[in-house]
Amino acid sequence: MSTGPDVKATVGDISNDGNLNMAQEECSRKGFCSVRHGLALILQLCNFSIYTQQMNLSIAIPAMVNNTAPPSQPNASTERPSTDSQDYWNETLKEFKTMAPAYDWSPEIQGVILSSLNYGSFLAPIPSGYVAGIFGAKYVVGAGLFISSFLTLFIPLAANAGVALLIVLRIVQGIAQVMVLTGQYSIWVKWAPPLERSQLTTIAGSGSMLGSFIVLLVGGLLCQTIGWPYVFYIFGGIGCACCLLWFPLIYDDPVNHPFISAGEKRYIVCSLAQQDCSPGWSLPIRAMIKSLPLWAILISYFCEYWLFYTIMAYTPTYISSVLQANLRDSGILSALPFVVGCICIILGGLLADFLLSRKILRLITIRKLFTAIGVLFPSVILVSLPWVRSSHSMTMTFLVLSSAISSFCESGALVNFLDIAPRYTGFLKGLLQVFAHIAGAISPTAAGFFISQDSEFGWRNVFLLSAAVNISGLVFYLIFGRADVQDWAKEQTFTHL
């Protein structure tokens, strides 16, 4: 991975302003056909795979605990009229379904299983981000993607062996997924021009919503037709296939990319030349601990991911229990908020970069405005959900609106760490993931507790608690959030601990 001096040497003695303007004009004509946007799409596919693997248990668990059909006889599918192919197919589907085992898991156990993906994740983010920042993200992200995808294939076997083994497998899988979600941000330090940072990161990040949408859309159908184990087999296989694209096409630095044009390479290098993004072994730990702008982002991550993990884990269960939808319809309905959120994430990134490039708003104003919109409106909407549960259409409208508006946070506080300390992007993303996974470990477990204690008012308490946590984080961020590079992230403090 090239360092700051390497980048400056590549720029050479040419004038930054003139070459940057020429390269920017050339790259603007290319639009989304540039290599950096292609990189964003590949990362979108990786995030798609990771989030299908995070969500597949959420959509499968109603079938894993509610299916009480007795197992079929081994020869049940052999005695059928050979002339009716449709009856043969229907009987085959029934055989697949009845072969899928069912488990007697209480709501508390289900909450623990859904949260277990985050139990070991506290160990991985900081080392993953630090190593990716120093040595490059290509192999860190690629290894995490392969491990998570491979383990997904074995979830049905682990569930059949017992809850303890399933939880252990999910813990290891969660650590591998952290390697992907944390390490990828080190790539943007070398690839994302400042005026395109929001759109590139949101294009890549939209894969999370797209993955959630697809697995919810088809997951319920798979569970209802061929059985819940195939949800894990199919999406685990897709993740393994993504690794075949990742390793040959991804490079940590545009300078070393074999297919990038000279104009695009010059534009990226010149636009980043004035920022000191070179990683290093030393970390200003004391200054980071005292930095209120950094704490504002950390607390925002915890609070916003508290709500995100609750919605991600329990949307299928909420729709299935409150709206009394079957598995197929529950999956389709649960997918709607995520596909709308996927679109709005990209639109929010484009809007943020437009406002910044036209100098309509300052960067810090954009970050705080988008965060406030993405927190306040969804919190009000979700708190109102229990009062509209009698109307299916109103419930779905509220869920879709909540997901769409909350996506604005991706261009707000959730990307703010790139602004205040680009030099330490890998390490900070790892630190932020720790706070996100702490929220992910607590929130589904707390939601399971509330729901098991009171089936009528449990959901109301879940949404009230999520809104309170989310708004508290917003208030702290609005007071202490900043968007300028902090003193401790500048070159003169680089060697200080």
C-alpha cells in the first residue's frame, strides 16, 4: 500500500490546481463509468453478500421455530402418478419442507441467537481496521468475505447440533463480517476524492440495504417452498462467488491499478495530495480520548445502530406476529423498507456532494442536517407504529418511511470520521464498529426481553427505547460534532502517543 510520500512523488512537479481542473473535467465526462465507481459497485456487492448473511437467520427463524409439521416417510415421494409433473413437483416441495427440522426456542433464546453475531465482534474491528490501514484492505476484506460465506453454508448443521454450536459459529462469522465492514473504509482513503466521498461511500454502503431487501424478498418464499436451510445454502454460495470478483479486481491504491486511465489517476491523486492520509504505526490515543468530536461520532454510531439492529433483526417477526402474515408475505413486506432505504442512501450521498460542491452548505452543516433528519423523523414514525397496527397499509407505510429517512444518516454522522481524521480511517472505523456491535449485541436481546414479558405492549416499549437512545445520540452529536481535520490527526502529532 502506497504512503503519502509515494502519492506526492506520483504527482511530481506539476501544478496541482491546473491538473486537478483538467482531470476533474475529464472524469466528470466519464460519470459513473470510472474505475472508482466500479470499485464502489464491487464493494456494494460485498456488502450485499455480508448483509444477506446477517439477515438470513432473521427471516428463517420464524420457520425454524414455528414449523411443527411431522416428518414425512422416507418413501412418501415414491408413490405418485408419473404422468402428472406438477403433482410431482408439489410433492417434492412438500418433502423438502418437512425434511427441515424445527426447534423449541423461546423468545429469549431467539434474541440471544440473533444477537450472537455481535458477541465476538468487539474483538475484531480495531485490529481489522488498523491492519487494513497499514497493509491495505484487499486481503483483509477478501478473507473476511470468504470466511463468513463459507460458515453460512454450515448454519443448518450447527442448528441441528444444538444452540451452543450455532451461537459459536455465529460469533466466528460475526468476527469475519467485521473484517469486511471495517476494512473496506481504508480503501476510500486512497480512492475517494473529497467532493465525491459521500456518493462513493453511500453507493458501497447501499449494498447493506440491497442485501437485506433481497434476502427478505426471497427468504420467506424459500422457507415456504423448499425449506429454511436453503436460505443459508444459496446466500452462502453467492458470497463465495463474490470472492472470485474481489481478489483479481480490487487494488488498494489507484497508482497501482492496471486498468485505470491516466486522467482518472491524476484526478484522484491531485485531489488527495493536500490531505495527509498516509497511515502509520503510532496512534495519538490520549488526544483521541479527549476529542469531543470523535466521541460525538462514537455515540452516534452506538445510538443509530441500536435502532438499525433492532429493525434488521425483528422486522420479519413484527410483520409476521402483528400483521399475521405467512412466511412468504412476511418476507416480501419486510423487504419493502430495505429496497427504499437502498435507493435513498445513494440519493442522499449524491445530494450531500451536490450541496458541498456547489457551496450551498458547509460540510459540518450537511453532516448535522442529514443526521438530524435521519434520526428525528424515523424515531417519531416508529413510536407511532403501535397505534396504527390495525391498518396493514399504514403500518407498512410507516416502516418504509422510517427506513427511507433514516438512510440520510449515512451521509451524516456515519461518514463523519473520514472528515475529521482521514489519516486514521482504518483504526477509527474499527473503533466505531466496536460501538456499533455493542449496540447490536444489546438491542435485539433487550427487544426479545420486552416482547416475551408483554406481548401487547412489548413492541411499544421496544420502539420507545430505540427512539430515546437515538435522539440522545443526536443531541450529543449536534452539540459536539465537527467536520474539520482535528489537530491530533495532523502530521505534527503523528508520532505522539
